[in-house]
Amino acid sequence: MIRRAGVVLPVHDEAELLPHCLAALAAAADMADMPVHVAVVLDGCTDGSDAVLAVTGRLGDTTHVVRIGDTNVGAARAAGCAALLERYAVADLWLATTDADSAVGPSWLRQQLRYARAGYDAVAGTITIEDWTAYCREAQDAYRQAYHHGWGHRHVHGANLGFRADAYVQAGGFPPLRTHEDVALVAALTAAGRRVAWADDVPVTTSSRR
């Protein structure tokens, strides 16, 4: 039975966007209906992201700060998961990940945990782009036409992903990839026979940075 949740947040030079991300994460932790432990992974930060984190209030029941210098999102997510797995029982733990340029909705964790109670081993949620100013109208239209927000969508985003800790361990964890580490993990979960909820009701907004 899942008795606690852990959230992994990789950060690489995100001082500008980090306050919004952390405020949203704190709100989601408050609504989770179980203890929430947050692992923030500062990965080669040189822009003051660590100072932003230092003045941030409570994110959950506990906050663990992990420092690495890989500038590799796969390694950062893996380091955050490892920090939580060292502290909490694998059988009791649900793990979730998001990104520092993203903002989870207030019900983000609570909805993931509902899927866990319904028998799912992982939840892959959709994202909504918050600001399109860096892209032309044609690019925006092409994205919206190709992106499916409904149930069963098959999109994978590290900004909106959750999974049972035991399933994560069985799948081998996040590989140290600079891109598509999230896709690789979900592929491994699926290959292991784990049940994935391709959910449309687990909201996350994110930036449109290139």
C-alpha cells in the first residue's frame, strides 16, 4: 500500500522560473492527503537557483537537496529518486517528477495517488504550454493539431510523470540521458508488464522554451 509520496525536481539554472514552480509544488503537496517528501536536485547551477531554494518555504513534509554536476536531466532525476529510495520504504512509496520550468496543478499529486489506489503502476500526464511567444503561429497550430490531450494519449513528459517506487526499481530507473530519459523509463515499465495510466486529468503547465 502506498503510504507516502516523493517528488523529484531537477534544476539547472532555473532561478527565474523556479519560484512559480515551487509555489505550485507546495500547493500540490498540501492537497496530497499523505506525507510528501521532495527531492530538489541542483544540477550544475550557477545562476542563483540554490539561493531561490534557500528562501523558499516548506514544500512538503520534508525537503531533501541533492547537488550534482552532470548537467544531465536523466542523471538528475535518477539522483533525486535515489535520495528518496535511501530514506523511505520502496513498497510504501509513490514517486513523481516534474520540471523547474513547469507548474503542477493543485490536484496533481492527489490525482496520481488515486490512480495508484486504482491499481496503476505509473501515470503519464499531459502538459499545456503556458507561453507561446517564442514560436510563430504556424508552429503553434501544428503542435495543437498533433497533440492529443484526451485519455490514452501516449505522450510522455518528465514534467508530468509518476510511478510506484517498486516498479521504478524493477524497470532499472532513469537512464543517464540528456533527453528522452522519461520515454526510456516508461518503455521499460511497459516492457516489465507494468500498468500505465495515460491520464488527461493530471494538470501541468510548462514553458515553451526551445
